[in-house]
Amino acid sequence: MEPFTRLTATALPIARANVDTDQIVPARYLQKPRSDDFGAYLFRDLRFRADGGENPDFPLNDPAYRAARIVVAERNFGCGSSREHAVWALYDHGFRAAIAPSFGDIFASNALKNGFLPVRLGEPIVAELLEQLAASKGAAVTVDLAAQTVYAPDGSAHRFEIDGFAKRCLLEGLDEIGYTLTLLDKVALFEARQSRDQT
Amino acid sequence: MSNPSGIAPRVRRTMFDKVWERHAVLTRDDGQTLLYVDRHLLQDGSAPAFEMLRQRGLTPRVPQRAFATPDHYVPTDSRELERVAEPEKRRMAQALADDSAAAGIAMFGLADPRQGIVHVVGPEQGLTLPGMLIVCGDSHTSTHGAVGALAFGIGATEVAHVLATQVLWQRKPRTLRILVEGSLAPGIYAKDLILAIIAKIGAAGAAGHVVEYAGSTVRSLSMEGRLTVCNMSIEAGARAGMVAPDDTTYAYLAGRPYAPRGAAWDAAVARWRSLPSDEDAAFDREVQLDAGDIAPMVTWGNSPEEALPIDACVPDPASVADAERRAAMERTLDYMGLAPGTPLSQVAVDRVFIGSCTNARIEDLRVAAGVARGRRVARGVEAWVVPGSGLVKAQAEAEGLHHVFREAGFQWRHAGCSMCLGTNGDQVPPGQRCASTSNRNFVGRQGPGSRTHLLSPAMAAAAAVTGRLTDVRPLL
């Protein structure tokens, strides 16, 4: 997993609540192999109209956001289906972080396992961020994981909370499966105790 | 670990606490707990997880704790996998068969009458038992909490993690008790109850929480009804939903193929009786509802929280003060093709889908058939019934329900996820409106441009025979 430390990049404002993972990547792409570029499927039905033409109203189609690497959205971003493809689509398109007041639990968990940082900030702060991004299209936001701080376009700093273990895994690009495999002796002890209890 | 005296202090614990503690292999100082997984359910979306294992040179560590059945990519008009048009999609179902066989994981394949939607098959087979910790790479794994298990959906990397280790890292969620008291009136079902709950607390209302559904209304629900309620916990953002096991649970599970038998069954029931939350156990939050206030519900928008009683009207964005929320509602009504102020009971439908892990169990089909009996599907409406499993289908046929549906003009199909999300090609065409017993009314969920209204099986059957969203109660 690619480590995440500090990122300064254009932020894409999606001023919508409950952006579900079906919108992030429609179900008809879920059988595609991970080797595909899932960035091509990102927000597919929001970016394109039924006739195949680009939807100019969706911000990702605005040239100002083509290089965006941070998403800013309203509450409950990534709710719904557990499809990890939603994270893959954001990641393959170049995104490495999302900022929202809350996230779908499974999406947030999937994100952390793919080098993608979900940042929870208070609803008023996110609203303010969205306003700043609307006012100055293509503005950059900085996400500093070590300092657990987001720097808004106006320079204001906002601290965020993150689980200590998740932070370490992201900073170091740690592989959780590899780590857990070193603890299998404890798992085996648990299994032995459990089978004793059941008989 | 424990106190030196060896006498446990009197701590009042919730059911969730008890199941969590029983499965904690270790808890680190930073609050992360390594949880043991009793049952790992797999479906035909699992191919990426097996691929991750192969890339690491790993194999499933405890294959006997895993169980597989294909549901997302299987055809529902026949049992021939070739009926799924796209080779890539067929390969997903085939990959599950190949990966399961290679790992020694039990699987009910397409030719097996026990195949079905994994969240229907688990409880039906007794693979889902009280007190278990169950995971599956599908968000509707919350369904299994209806028997008093802790069950939640995980992503592909976590599926690979569980396959490789049989454990999973989690931070302990908070608890939310949803207390519902009173009787559901005739024509009001578990689906109406959970839609009313989500409308009340919101699509993120239970985020970060495990919900325990309690109260006299929940106690009097059948197992099927409890499975419907727990199934949609994820639509309120919950990590999981649970109902305390009781005699309804034991009567449902007794004699199921994978449930314990004889003395082992008696011992298990004795253990399970200690699972319910202790009296006065503290929950982080509590929400209360009165069952008497609940009417037949239907969604009008693109989030399950956008649900209203059937006698309500499509909401008016003009009445919303906040500009951003007003714009969001306008976008939703535009997508849904609905005019503000239209009575929901005047909204005509093109399709009806009775199926999915939410509402495709035998009780759901009995209720829907009760409404369909002696009536005809309205002209121009295409109505499908997709049983949740091969065994549900067989039971329904033994009761003659398939004749009722067919005579009324419904299509009677084979088990699978089908039109809930259309991964197998069963989709609602663009612009068409579908009354659906499934769980998500998201933009494009049932196919690009599809318009979904979530409702109960009785309400879906009523929509089929009248050609519009309608209050089922006069038809009962």
C-alpha cells in the first residue's frame, strides 16, 4: 500500500449528502478485474448523460477539477454497498483523500486499506470549505496526516481525529494482513479455548 | 486480564457487549480489537478477495468456517449460467465455484436447490446462529443479526484478511437501542417499520452504532420480519442490527440442517438464553417509536430516508428553507420524474419487483400472493417474483403460490439478487418506475436511469394489480 503523509492538491467539491457507493461506481462495473482502470468508472452516471455525452453540471467534468486529488462532500459520503471498487475508482482517478462530516462505515474502512484517507471534520467546517471551494474554483487544500490537520484555501487550520492504528498503517503504508499473520499463535490459542468452552 | 479475586464485578452488559467480548482475541491499548469470525459467508462478488490471497501466496486458514453460494451474477429466468449474457459476469459465479472447490469451502451452486441469496440461505440453513460473529463481503450482512448474532458487511481486503486469518480488526462501535412498542395494524409489516425508523433517524442516523431492536412490536415479529428489519440497518448507516433471541428464534432454527441437534441443541439454547441484554444495560443512545403511528410506507426519493406514508404527497422543494437542501430535492424529483404535491397514491408504475435479501422469504411471498390472488397485474406493468432461495421457491410451489402469481400475470423466477441491483443483467430500463421490495432507491441502483420506490411485499403486489403506488389495506 502506498503511504499517505501530506497532500496539497485541488479539492473537488461535491455539495451533496448521502453520496452512495452505487453513484461512486455503478454495479455494472463490479465484475471488472482490479487491473482495470476504475477511474474510468468513477461517478460514471453522474459524469455522463444517458446519450453518452458529458454532463457539464457535474463538477468533475469541469477542467478546473481534472487534477483534483481530494474530495469534499456533505454527510454520509460512501454510504450503502460494501463494494471496495468505490475506493478503487476514486484512487485510480487520482484521489487520495475525502473530507466529509461523516462516512459510510464500510467505505471508510475500505479506504484505509487502500492508502486513501477519509477525513472527518465538523459539519460547519465542511460547509465553510465547500463555500470557499465554490468561490475559488480549483483551489488547493492541504491534508497533513502526521499533524492531523486540514488547511483550507483561506489558510485556516482544522484538526481532525483518526484512529491511531489506521494512522500508522497509512503513514507507513503497512499491510494489515501481513501484520495479523504475525499474531496467529494468539488466534490459535483463542480457538483452542473456544472449542474447550463449547464441549 | 481479570481482577485478582476472580469474582467478576456486576456489570450490566448489552447483548452486543456479550457477543463482542466472547469474540475478542485481543484488545490493544489503542482500542483496536482482534475479533474471531465464527462464520464467513461468501457470494459471487468474492473473486477480488481470492485474487488478493493468491497474490500473497496465501490460502484460506479455516475453510470449514466459510460457506459460499452464488447470488449476484446468477440468471433468474433459468438455472443455466450461459443465460447471463456477459462472459465477465458469468465468470464471477464460476470463480466462486472454482475458488471454493480449491479451498475446500462448502458451496451451494446453481444446480443445488439450496442455492439462493446468501442472506436468505444463512438463516434458512441454520448457518446463522445466536451469539455468532458473522461477516460477509456484502453490506446486507446485517440481516443475520435478527437471530442475535453480530453480523456486518466488509470490503474485499477485509474478506481476504478473514480468509487468511479468521480474524478481523475492529474498533468497538457504540450502541443504539430502538424501542418500538405497540401493535402493527393489519396491512403494516416489518418493511413499513424499518422504513419508518430510517425516515425518523436518517440514512446516517445509526452510523458508528450497532442497533438493538427491542420492544413489544419487535418481540411479536416473526423471524422473517426480524430479518427484514435487521437487513436494512445498513440503510440507517448502522454497523449491524440485532434482535435478542427468544422462543420465536429457537422455533425457527430448530431442526435446520446446520443447527446443533439433540443434547448439543439443548446446551446451545441454554447458552443463548443468557445472550439478551441485561436489564438496565446502558445503551449509548435510544430512540423510541410507537407502532400505532406507522402506516404503509413508500419512498419517493433516492435515499431510503426519503420515505413517507402512502397517503402523503410528493414533498415540495419550495417549502425547504435551506438553498442547498432545496436544490438537492429538486435534483431528486427531476431524477424520479415526480411533480411536487402529487399524491403518492397517484404515481403510476411500469415494473414491480418482489424479491431481494430484504423481502424474498416465504412469509413475504405468502403476503404478496394473498393480495395477487384472484386479481390481474395491471396492463402495461411487468411484475416479477424472485424467491430468495431455491428452498423458498420449492416451499412456495408446494403451497401453490406460483400458480397464484402466474395466474395474476406475474413472472415466477429462480432465486438470486436479480433486480435489486441488476448485476446479473436483470435491470429496470432507463426512465421506468419500479415498485420494489428491495432495500435501496439510489440513483441508478436498479439500472441506469431507473426510478425505484421501496415498499413492502403487500404494497408491491398492490402496485402490480392497480398499476400505481397504492394503499394495500383496502385490498386485504
